[in-house]
Amino acid sequence: MLLKSSKSNIFDPLPPISRMTSETSSTPPSTPPVEVNPPIQVRLKSEGGRLVLTLPPESEATDANASLALSWGEIWQQFKQQLDAKERFWQPATSVDLVVNDRLLDNRQLQAIGDALTEAQLQLKRVFTSRRQTAVAAATAGYSIEQQSPAPVTPLNQAQTEAGQAMDEPLYLQMTLRSGTEIRHSGTVVVLGDLNPGSSVIAEGDILVWGRLRGVAHAGCKGNARCLIMALQLEPTQIRIADVVARAPETPPAQYHPEVAYVAPQGNIRIARASDFVRQPAPEKTG
């Protein structure tokens, strides 16, 4: 099956979220210098017409400041204080992005945050996390997620000469993605369920849907044209592989089969039955 295709810009990654630091105060010469650690706290601020709720990452609770590590009860108390103190600074139905970094949150904790935001006339829309368990819990709760890779620690005097980076381990989701849900992952995404119209999956690797793919799927979003999109029933709103875009034909097939979408050597997206698919050579880069 040949799909109409065209070129389009790939999705740009979201900018990293900076972390505040504090300077140590000066002390008299007779007093040994005391290191002052930045406070670990919950932050709620306006950014680009939405609210960003940031929880302290667990990685900050090192041996040097282990005494400042916050328990869930303390995080919850600070979160509620932020809501009460700033309740006049937003309009009803304002969207909220929750940034948890490497902090592990379960379904109960995510539900508690979502319910508290709803009571404050806010809507939790997206969760940013580097923890697989938190990403699965957020997706199961119906929130859009972006699973971030933990930032590697690189010595300042070490030049980065690698041409690329290894992708993350696959993200497995056993659920049906509802309209309005968006999943972003820096690796392969496997969905044991359906992608309903209005939902989307954006992955640096392949996208495998063990069900009906009726939403938007973007594989190889960082430019890898060898990535694949596979589904038991492929009837997408739109599919993308690297910078190549295609949409489903206006007339659906009489019978569906498990199919694979790939970029042909000619540079357009084609679809083949999974049983007949043979990986093609990578398309030649132009320019």
C-alpha cells in the first residue's frame, strides 16, 4: 500500500529545566567555613501560559545533604502550601506540567496530586519523568508523559566525539491511549492496546502497537529513517518516520492484517504485511 507522503520538520525536544543554586555566605576568619546547601523544595511557577509544578529530584538527596531529603509527607505539605499561597495567580482550567525528574511516584501519589489540582481549578496535563515506573503510572492514569533520560555526567575536559547516543530501553504500556494523551520516549515504545484518534506516540526508536493504531505515530523522531511503525490494525490519522510524513488512504482496505510502515529507498513511506516485510536499505540522504 502506498501512502501519500511529504517532508516535515521533526519534533524539537523540550528545553531542559534549569535548577537553582545558591552561594555560600561569608564567615569570620576564625570560624571554619560551613557549606550551605540549596534548599530542596516544591516549586510552582508560571511559564508560557501554563503552570509548572516541580518536585525535588531524589538525586539531590546525596550523602552531603541527606538530612534535607524530603519525605512524601513533606512534599505533599509543601505542594499544598504552594497551591494555597498562589491560588489567585491563575485562571480556572489552567494546564499544569508536573516535573518529577528521577523521583518515583506511584498511582496513588499521582492521583492525589491530580485531585488536589482539580480542586484548585487546575488541570494536570503532562508528566516529565526519567523513571520508567512513574511513566507507566502516569500513562495509566491518562496523563501525557515525556520520559526523560537522566543527564550523563561528563568531565569538563572530555570532548564529546561520539556521533550519537544509545537509545533508552523500550517503554511498555499495557493500556489503550485515549484522545488527548501523548507519549514521548527516547527509545522504542510498545503499546499492548489501541491508539485512539486524538492520541499520539513520539519515539526515537520503533513504535509497536499490539492493537489498532488510529492516532498519530512518529517513530525515529530524532531523524532515524530506519525506524519502523507496526500494528495489528494500521489505520492512523498520521504517521511519521524521521522527517517523512504520511496519512492513511481515504478508502480503507477491505480486510486488515498486521502491517509494517517503513521508509523505502525512494524516500517515501510504504506499508507491507508483517508476514511479507523485509527490511530495505536505508534511504540515501540528499544534500
